[in-house]
Amino acid sequence: MAGEFEIFRSRHNANHYVAVSAADKSTNATRVRTSQNLSIFTSIADDGTHHLGFDPVAAKAAINRERRIRLIYPCPNVWRR
């Protein structure tokens, strides 16, 4: 499914970026979009090709991996004691 990724940049670390699928309406995606620590940087078409410094396949894998981790450990502060 062709779509788009929204790329956000950290306001405190110029080397930190976060990619969110434009179609993603999850709580996590909403938090990224409304974060005081991130600002919208650019958007990249999800056309299946690699772009300079951005791999849509790797981005989707990372997003899915993060979702699985959140399902297994819904409250990460519990195990960080």
C-alpha cells in the first residue's frame, strides 16, 4: 500500500529523527505528532524505494517491532527498577 511517512526531528538532538506512517492513527503516532520535543521535518513517499538515509522497509519493521514490545511490556517502567 503506497502512502507516506512523516519525518520528525528532535528539537534537542539534530541527529535524532522519528518516522511515522501518515496513515497511522495509533496513540503512539499521535504522541509523536504532538510532542513538544519534536518538530515536523519532511515527508517521504512510501513508494518502496530507498531514499537517501531512509529505508521504508526498515522503518516499517522498526514500527512493528516497537508495537510488539509495547504489547509485551505495556508499562516499561515496571521492569526498570
